[in-house]
Amino acid sequence: MKKRNLSLVVILFSLVSLLCLSPLVAAKARKSYITDFIIENRISKSEGFTNSIDEQIISFEATFYSLEILNSYGLINQEIDVSGLQSTLSEDLTDMLSSEEFSQYDLFYILSSLEILGYDSTPDVAIESYLNQTEIATGGFAYTNTSSSSTLISTYFALRNYQLIGIEIPNRTLHLNWILMCNNSDGGFGGKISLNSTLLNTFYAILSIDILDESTSLPDTSATISYAQSFYSILGGYKPDLSASSPLLSSTHSAVNIISSINPNAYNDQTATINWILDRQNTIDGGFSDVHSALQEQKSSVSSTYLAYESLNTLDALGYLDQQFGRVEFNWVVLLGLLVGIGVVIALGVYLWNKRKL
């Protein structure tokens, strides 16, 4: 009977010991998880990056975002085959220019990536010719050279593309006036003249105005700040529209940049916004995503991670990424050591019990 009781005690002790083992937490700086996440989304050192590891499709946008973050941490030469990726992107650019139609966006992401990689042999004449074909006579630039109307966002990317190849932007005053005509009475900007305002279009309008003429002021800076502030959520982020129930990283990025460009002291609650952004860091993969709850876990994307990173940069809060950030990671070596230790304790207990009986 005593022997049976002893066996029961040993079994119960073993089970309780295993259940009480605290998960071994690997805590390291938030920025380390970010760079690890970026690297996990790399297709190869010479090919580029995907926006989500599940997609496995090279994205020009994700490649640019990834290079921006890696470059900020001095990891380009370590994590990228610079000459190999230069060749890949240069070939992509050549193929793009040979096609009948491509977007301002893809052109921008390729040119920006090549700039980060220190590549300066782009076919500027061919690019300038393409950009000139996207110019609209009434103002602004189109999405592609086959589009017939301009939008604020495509205009911004066209202006940046001219800058990236070092070519003077044509008809600056025409395009500046067209952008100003997209301003609405609420202080925001629509994607075209007479369209309703959105945070994203307002963000790109401010950037475009700054490119065309730094001395030009917004029609009503107070109204523009109030417009951006109106999207603030009590949660800390900014909503994409007034009827939305939750803030997003994309709309928060637009709002904080709009406010910062006019008055960096006019944030609704800077600390709350910083904390809200930090809370979007995913404990599973280390990147950032909009959904954040135990029941609705959303895998991170490179684009969301970049928007979070850039928002923190605008808020002068990149230092928060030096904080230790833990996620559950089992270290099997340590776990094995603990189990061996428990086994030794149990064996010793049995030995002493039997010795006592003798």
C-alpha cells in the first residue's frame, strides 16, 4: 500500500512539475524582432522581398520598405547581396520600360530601392519620356501613360520619380495650382478636384506641395490640422474615416504625418498614439498588423510594419523599439535540462524513501 502511495506521489509530482514549468520567454529588443520579421520575408538576398511570407511573391513595394528598415539599422551589406539585387531590379526596370503600361508606383519603388543600394545607372532618358507621357494638360499626373486623368496620389509619385532621376519637374506652377484646387472646405484634400477629402490624399497633397514649392502654404493650416485630428480614436490611433469603428496603421500614419508637417505639438495624444502603435506588434512573428487580440490574430505584413516604423519615426519614438519585447519561444536545451533535473530529484526521493524503509 505504501509503495502504491509512493508511486502515486511520484506521478503527481512529475505532472505538477511539468504543468508549472513557465514558458521560456525569449525577450529581446522590439527592433530585433522587426528586422528578423523583415528577413523572414526575404525571397533571397538577390531577388527581393514579399509582403507576407504566405504570398511568396516578390513585391517592389515590400522590397523598398524592407530595404529602408534594414538600411536604417545598418544591415544592408549583411542581409542583402547588393550587386545581385541591383542587377535584379535593373532588369525589372528595363523590362518595365519595354512594356506598354506600368504604374508610377512600381517605378517609384524600383528607383527608390536602387537609390538605397547605391545604383546610379538608371536609363533616365527613357524614364523621363515615360513620365512626360503621364502629365495631364490641366494639371497633375496620371497613374500610367495610358490613363487620361490625374489623381493626387499618382501626381505625388510622378513628382518623386522626377526627383529620383534628377530631372527638373515640368510645369511646376500648373501642377501646384491643380493640387491646391483639390483642397476642400473641411481642410482636407480629395483625390481629384471636387472629390471628398481623405486622410491619404491629404497626406500626399502636403508632400506634393512641399516638393513643388516649399514656400507655398496650405490654404488653411488650422482647418487641415482639425481635419486630421477629427479621425482620432480614444484607443490612440486614427481611423480611416469618421464612420469606422477602429483605427488602422495606415490611417494613423497619414494623420500623424499631416499633423507633424504643420504643427508637431498638435497631436491629440502623442503618448497614447505611440502606445497604440507599439501594441500592434505581433507576438507571433514580430512584425506589425492591425488586428490585435487573442481571438483575432492577424499575421503581420511588411507594409504594415513599415507604416508602424515610419509613424514612430515621425512621432520621435523610435527609441521605444529598443525596449525588450517578449514572445513565447521554447528553448529545448533548457527544457531538457529542467526535465533531467526533475528526474534526478524524483529518483533521489525514491532512493531515500527505500533506504528509510530498510
